[in-house]
Amino acid sequence: MVSLKLVIGTKQGKCVQKELAEDVSKNFVGKKIGDKISGDAIGLSGYEFLITGGSDYCGFPMRKDVDGFARKRILAVQGVGLKKEAKGIRQRKTVCGNTIHPKIVQVNMKVLVEGKEPFVFPEKKEEKKAA
């Protein structure tokens, strides 16, 4: 299994990216979308997270209503992995199942319970406009 990238959405609407080592990312294998994870497992004590999605090494998104960990071609009307072109159009799309497996490279999570230490966001420097 390769290292896992975590994208953590905070309650302020900002996202933090954290990359996990291979040995730590093995703890995520078998977890499903909707499972709660303690922050102690990833080095953020006091936090609690909810898994909301992810994608595999080819970029196919995980979908909550597809059980298992294999890629499947589904007939979708709306939801993850689909851009709606017109009302009522159904499209066949390839998506991953809702279970994290060794070929998943990105996991999206949101904060349920915040810890004592806040996340540090780098400040953006504003560019001067050319006159």
C-alpha cells in the first residue's frame, strides 16, 4: 500500500491536507464511508473525524451507495462522479466502492469534534496589481 493523502475539511470551510506514512495508512484499510475515526490514529489528539469520500490511484471517486471495494460501472442519475447535463438523463459511470482498500490514495474527511490545538493555515500573500 502506498502512502495515503488525507483531505480534512474544517468547520470554518477550509481544508487541510495531511500525508500519512505507509504503516499508519494500513489502519484505514477496511473502513467505510460514514465511519468515525479518532484523531489519535493520525497524530491529531482530541479530534474526531467522519470519512466522507475519496478516490483511487486512477482518480475514480468512491461512492457511498456502492458496496465493496471494487470499481463498478453504475447507471447513475445524480450524485458523486456525475455532472448533470439535463434533467432525467442517466449515465453509465465508473466509480469505486465505499470501502477503503490498498489502491485508494486519497481519503476525504470532515471534523466532528475539534481538539485543543487548532489547524495552522498558511497565510496567502496578496499580489500587487500592475498599474
